[in-house]
Amino acid sequence: MNPDIFKAGILGVVQGITEFFPVSSTAHLILFPWFLGWGGEVDTLSFDVGLHGGTLLALVAFFFRDWLNLFLHDRRTLFLVMLGTIPAGVAGFFLQKAVEHTLRSPIIIVFSLVIVGGIMLAAEKYGKGNKSADGSISTADAVIIGFAQAVALVPGVSRSGITITAGLFRNLTRESATRFSFLLSTPIIGGATVLHMVKMAKAHEAYSGDVFAAGFAASAISGFFAIGFLLDYLRKHPLHTFVYYRFGLAAVVLAFWLYGGG
């Protein structure tokens, strides 16, 4: 068996889980190959497309009824989701190249993991959690959460982490903040996937279909279950476990950077 298929499956699961858990998928996809010394086909644009396509499928499948309801009935919330998508879309269009070439350093990931972790703790402490997603999200809420999503271009921030946190600061319940965060991320992940596909087509990059498929399937399946788990978990528990994980990961990365691979 092609050894890259095994690597693709592992990275697909990593992407599927960390795309939705508030721990930063970009950081993990940078760090895993860095720790393990992986390269080759799992470090190509086509493989990246497969991973993003898988998490996009997970989002669409899980929230299919929600999107159907938005398009058919709840046009107000649909407008707010589209409005909240604009800041990240604009930032991604103009800053993606700079982010890809200048902000992928492990030390930047360390700072992002710690700083955003601290902000998550503050949101848990000061957010009132008295607003649901059903008609209570205002235009200001959507814009602020949307600008927070734009910050997630920085590796280590976490799209879900920063948007859920912004929702908590806007007094949304954890579940409502998480659900709106995932709805908000769907157009962005979809746009990123299409953009990468265009780049891949222009680059005429060759790829192995089985490696691509393994990453796609692993990220889609793991992502679908990760969404369900997180929504259920945050109904009952605060974000603290994920914050402590971020701090622990930052310590490991810093130690490895200083004494092992820096």
C-alpha cells in the first residue's frame, strides 16, 4: 500500500477534528508534518483541496436542514450569515499569500494558541450567555463575529475558537455561538476550496487519486462526528478543556522549537 495513503488518513482525521474544535486546524496541519518529518504528496495543493473538500462536505451534510430552512424561510439569518462572511472573504482574498508565506512559523503558532486561549477564558467569564441564535443575533453581532473570523487567517487562532469566543462576548449561549460559527464558516471553507481547485488546475499539479480520496474521506467522516460532539459538549461544558489543550500544545511546540527542530 502507498504509505502516503496512511499519512493522508491521519491528516484527514486531524483536519476533520481540529477544523471544528477550537484548537486551530491550520496549526495542526503545519505541526504534524513538522513533528513527523512528512512530505511528498500529503504536502501538496491537491491534498489540501481534498482536506478542505472533506470538511466542507461534513458541514453541508450536518447542517443541511438548517441551510434549507435559511433559504426557504429564515432569510434574516441567511442575510446575517452572508454579512458575517464578508470580512473573512475580503481578508482572505487580499492577505492569503502574505499569511501563507510569513505567518506559518511555529513561534507565531505558539503566541496565537496562548493569546486566543486567554481570550476564550475571558469570554467564558464575562459573557452572559442569555441570547439564542433564534432571532436574537443582531446585525452588529454578525459583523463582529465576522471580523473575528477574519483573524483566523493567522495560524494558531482557530476559526471556530475565535468566532465562538466573539459570540460569547456578544452574550450568545455557547450552543448558539457554536452553531452560528459553523454556519458562518461554510461559505468561507467553500470559497477556499474552490480557490484551491482553481490554483490546482492552473498549476497542472499531478496527484494520486487514492491519496486525495483518503484525505477527503477521513476529513469528511471525522468532521461530521466532530461537529456533533462539539455541539453536544458545549451545551453542558465551558471551553476550558480546549483552552488547556491549547496551552499544553503551545508548550510542546515551544520546547520542540527551542531544543529539537527550531
